[in-house]
Amino acid sequence: MDDEQPQTGMSASLSVVRAAVVLAVFVVAVALLVDVGTRPSVSSAPSSAPTTVPTTTPTTAGAGASSTTTTAGASSTTTTAAHGHKKGAATTTTTTIAPSSVTVVVANATSTNGLAAHYTTVIGAGGWKMGTPIDAATTEATSAVYYASGYQEPAASIATTIGVKPTQVLPLTTATPVSGATGVDVVVVIGADLASTSTTTTASS
């Protein structure tokens, strides 16, 4: 019986060692769990969209106008701005009107016969719906193209065709030197400046 007592003491010593090892492992495990639990999650979605550096490509859109295309991520936005402080700044026209749907009348505002008929033929070659040539109520030194509301684009195109300056493309009002132009979309008044460039010698208007 005396021989078994040392073995009991040894078993008790081993149990203490085991308990110490288990306790140490537990403490380490808890420390690791606490450390992991307090770390910020790297896989969670960011609270705000990531910042991207937009790529800006400036282009010219007519005299004095700039067009900027900005691309950020998967979306793109195109903006066009006309700077009014620059001379000759262009505006963007988004409406295109078919020439065949625009009624145009040419009026002769000079003493030279046949100008209205001549320019009716010239303008009509562009496909515009031409009315009967007429005489203006007064004589004019400078030619002009007058347009009804919504017909500025066709008027500008016609002015370019016959050599009228953009500054002479004007809204159609009661001050227009033409009578009987009711319901007409564009009225072209031929002045003395265009009479000198025409070689027409046909009958009046």
C-alpha cells in the first residue's frame, strides 16, 4: 500500500499542470476573440461611394462655347455651356425643322426689279416651301431675314444661303417692312446690299 502513494501525488501534479495549460489556452483564445471582435470589418461595404477622379475632356462647340464631358465611375454626363461674356458665343440648337414644312416669302425692298423672284428661286433650291414673291412696304438698305416664333433655325440657315449677316436674322414683328405676311414662318427682305450682288433683270418682284 505504501508503494501507491507516490503515484497519487504524481497524478495530482499532472492534473494541476493540465489545468494550467487549459487555462492558458482559454485565456489566449479569449484574447484572440476579443481582438478580432474589436477590429473594423474589412469586408463591410463603405458608408459612402468611393471617391473617383473625374476625367474631363474639353472640346470646342462653336465660337465661344465649350463642351465638357465628365466621366466618373460607370456614369457619364455631357454638358454644353455657352459663355455670354464672349463675343460670338454660340448656342446649341436641338430642334431640326424640315425645310418642306417651313413657309418662306421673299420681299423686294429695293427699286431693282425681279429681286424677290430671283431669291425665291435661290432659296427654293434648298427645299423650302416658297410663297409668291412680293414687294416690301418700304425700301431697305440692308437685307434681313425675319422669323416667326420657333423658326429661328430655318431663318438662320436661309440667311447663310443668301449671304445675310447673322445679326440681321430677327424676330417677325409688326415692325417688319412687309404687309400681308400673316401665317408665314420666314420672311426674307432683300435690301440694296443684295441688289448689287444680283444680276437679275427679270420682271418686277
